[in-house]
Amino acid sequence: MACGFFIATRYSAGMRVAAIIVAAGRGERAGGSLPKQLQPLGGKPVYQWSVDAFSHHDRIEQIVLVVPNGDEDAYAAATNPNVKIVAGRETRTGSVKAGLDACALSDRDLVMIHDAARPGLSQETISALIEALEHADAAAPALVVSDALKRQTGSRLSNVSRENLYRVQTPQVFKLGAITAALSASNDLVDDLAAIEAQDGMVALIDGSETLAKITYPDDLNRLESLLMPHPPAPRFGTGFDVHAFEPGQEVVLCGVRIPHDQKLAGHSDADVAWHALTDAILGAAALGDIGDHFPPSDPQWKGAASEVFLKHAVELVAGAGWTVSSCDLTIICEAPKVKPHREAMREETARIIGLDTSAISVKATTTEGLGFTGRREGIAAQASAVLTPLQTNS
Ligand code: MG
């Protein structure tokens, strides 16, 4: 498929290739509280699918991610360190221009411009686009129109021929110098090909794919998830363990519940040994490090902190990675105080903080039959496990 006038012979084989991913829109039509490029899809945000697709292709040397103005730091912290983050502008064309300005290649090199809301980009499509530019000024994936088309005029419908009609997708690939020049006079184009078309450049269309469909409406996310993730990720499982020693005091805090006792637990925070173990189990299930990485005991801001802060943050971190806590199980190991009378309160507090039904939270207690440091009543140990399942997408 090709149309237009071919300006000159091109050889893409020796060209360097950059990729610009445009993720600057707010995407309100896709529903949910997050912009569509940030919504979780198969365990990672939508935009990260495109970052990964370009990262895995051996011809792509640079990746520029154009994000909503002001969100640069959040994206930089979340994505691959070699991705260049650029602030977007008011219009899509403005955001593409910002991305082009950030490309550190020569005018003769190639640039792919891609919508972050199209997560289903394959390695084959990237290769085919680079190849197509050997014989064209621009190239894009496209699908033929298969549905019947009608035009409404007043109350009447008339047929529109499907012949030679295409649905054009992204990425669209160009010579860096050519697209920069073509866009310099344009402010709000329907897509970047339009700038090349306006100069009578030759556009090659390669085979597009339904997996490259754009996420626009709430249902799109679920449909794409079933296309891209026919087998959803298996649940993740994590464990945690913690110990705190007794010191003089009047109560201990276990799962946020204050239990009168003739000693307290020593620690920089409120020393809630149970929630510390659980925080580690949740972080561990998503391979996100441990409680000490996120809340260093050496940091004075955590002195005396309520451990619900740690637990809540762990739940938020795994949600950011596309996971939700679906159940957890805790074992408190001590001779005293007696845990059982407080067990239901501990389950309810834990359920409240995590946002789960109490039926998914188990709290158990045991002794070590007088053996070891817990047997000598020197402190309390706790172990925890947590199961994470993929976060359901909004619909
Ligand atoms: Mg601890």
C-alpha cells in the first residue's frame, strides 16, 4: 500500500532510529480516575507497554516520552532510566514538536511517533515501518475499513464506498529533519502524516493490527487486555518477618490495636511488629524491596510514626505496579500478651487500612513453648504472607 509522490530514494538500513511516545493527554473519555496512559494493563501502566516495545527493538537508540506538563518527575521515577522525559504542550502537535526537539539525532535519521494509548506495538511492526521508509517519505500501519459506512444528511442515510479507505494507526515513521520541517508551520494536525501529505510526500502504509487499537473508551481497555494478555499474570506471593524487643512500658501495638501490657516494644516507629511483617510481605510479593528501603529507620521523620503509614504506602506502591492485595495471613509469636482476645479488632484494623473485606485477613498467634527469645519473653516476632492479584482495569 502506498500513495503520493516519492520525493527521493531513501536507505533506512544505516539510519539511527529514535522513538517519541506521546503520553501528554488527560484521556478523560477512557473513564477511571487516571489518564488512560497510566491505567494498569496486565500488571503495568498502558504507556509502559510502548516503552518496553521500543526498548526491546535493537534498532531503537533513543526513547523520548512526552508527558503532561508538571508530571515529569513522576514518570521519570516510574519508567526505564534511559527514557528521556519531556513536558507536553497544549496540543498533540505541540507535544510532538517538544519530543522532536529532544531527539539528539541528525536530520537524516529516523523518528517514530507513537501514541501511548496504543499499547499493542509488536517488534514486527517496528521493523516493517523502518523497512518501509526505504521507499517512502513516511510510513504508518493501517487497516482496511471492513464495516459498512453511511453518511447521515438530515434524516437520510447514504452509502459511502469503503474502497481505498484506511484506518491509520501509529507509530508513524519519518526522517527527523523532514517531519520537523513539515510540522514547523502546523499547530493542530489530526496526525503527523498530514504534515507530510500536505507537502505531497509519499506515504507507505504497512499492515496494521487490531492489537494496535487506541484506547479511547472504557471498554477499549478490557478488550485490549484480553488481546494482549490472553493469560493474565499469575498471582504473586510474598512473605515478611519482623522482631521487636520489649522495653519498659504499658502497652504494645499489634495491627494498629493498642493492647495493655506490662512492657512495650522498642522501635523507631510505633514498633507494630505485625504490620511491619505484613508491609514486607506486600512489598515482597511485588518485588519492590523492603520496609527499610522505603522508610529508613535512620530518617527522623519516621520516629514514632504510626505503622499504618507504612502499610498504606506499600498498598499504594503495589497498586502503581498493577497489583492489588487480595488476602493476607499473619502469625504473632509471643508468650504474652494474649493476642486472641484482640484478634478480631486486629483483623478489622488491617482490613480497613488495606481496603479489603475482613474475611480476607487472617491473624493467628502462637508461642514457642518457652524456647528462644520469644519464650524468654524478650520480645515479639511476627510473620506474614500476602497474595497479590492483577489490579482490575476500570470499566
Ligand atoms: Mg520493625
